[in-house]
Amino acid sequence: MPKRNHQRKLEDPWQIFRIMGEFVEGFDELSDVTNAVSIFGSSRTKPSDPYYQLTIDIANALARAGYSVITGAGPGAMEAANKGASEAGGESIGLNIEIPIQQMPNRFVKRLLSFRYFFVRRVMFVKYSKALVVMPGGFGTLDEFFEIATLVQTKRVDPIPMILVGQEYWQGLLDWMERFVLKRGYMEWDDWKRFTICETAEEVLTTVEAFYKDSKARHPLTVTDVPRRTRSSSS
């Protein structure tokens, strides 16, 4: 057996203890978080980008309404979300990830956890969030959005509001999903209608609060529940 493979065979079983440790630490640290919203978005969003200020406004509105804000702790949209929550006097939580290109936690995070494993970190986002707000972003943002959508689709977690902010950014993706994924039967209509497009902080807060207005509600909003943008001319 090659030396490298032999070394991995010896080391891999012990990784389970580090994985377990990250789960235990995360569950323990976040056990008191009961009313949180996760905000995802690009780490490359600049302060000059209109979506940076909009992210601040959204987090600010959510924090003032009593929601904790959870982000990936990094720069860009994550920084803006933590800033908005912090300036509103709300709970500003950051779940940092250890990657080769070091991600430094932004200065607006008030409660910080660090993770080596993406999948452990993802569990924390899902377990402690009552809504998902997705700002414009790249691979990481899309990965987080689609994985949570998959968990809801497969009933591994209860339905939550899944809000895409910025019609001009997301409309092309939604049009493609409607034209090919939905119409070819690769997605059910009930899954398709879970996504809500919002343009303002007020719309985001209204969407989240309308979803939970009835404490027994376990299903997502329909198109008539809150003001929303049309997905496409054919919808």
C-alpha cells in the first residue's frame, strides 16, 4: 500500500472526532437562538454596490423586528448583514469557514463560530434559521440556496421562506428553471412556488412575518399573500 494511502487510512477514522466536536460546539453555542434569519450573499460585494446598502437595510429591519441575523462571517454581503444587525442592536452571528484562502471574520460579528467542514456549518444555518434571504452571489451563495431548497423539497426540514433579493439579478436563473426544470417535470409546482423575489427591506420583513403570522402554518406563501415581482412574462 502506498505510504500516503496508508497514512490516510490511519488518520481518516480520527476525523470523526473533529467533526463531532464541531457539531457539539455549534449546537451548544447556538442553543439559545430561536428566531433567526440567515442572509447569504457574495463575499465580493463592495460597499459601493447598491446591494451592500440594501443588505444592511434588510438586516437592520429584521433585527429591529426581533430576529437574529446569521451570516457566513466574511466580507461583502456577509459584512453588510452583520453590520445592519449590529447597528440595530440585534444579535449578529457569524459562522466562519476555514479555507486555504483565509477568510477573516468581519468586525460586525458579535457571536463567532469557526468551522473546518462546510457540511457542519451548513447544518447550523439550517437548524437555527426561520428564513433564508439570498442576496446576489456566486458559487457559494448558489450552493447554499440550492442545498436548503433541496432539504425543504425532500422534507428533511420544515418549509421556510426562501427569499431572493433583486429581480434583475435572479430573473434569468428563474426563467431558465421555469422553462426547462419545471416544464420538463424535474421540479413540482409546489417546489417552484416556494421562492419569493423581494426588492426592499420592507418586502423581505413582510414576507417572513406573513409566513409565520399563523403559528400553525407549515406551507409557503402563495403568490397572493404578499406583494412580489412577476418571475417572467410567461408565469
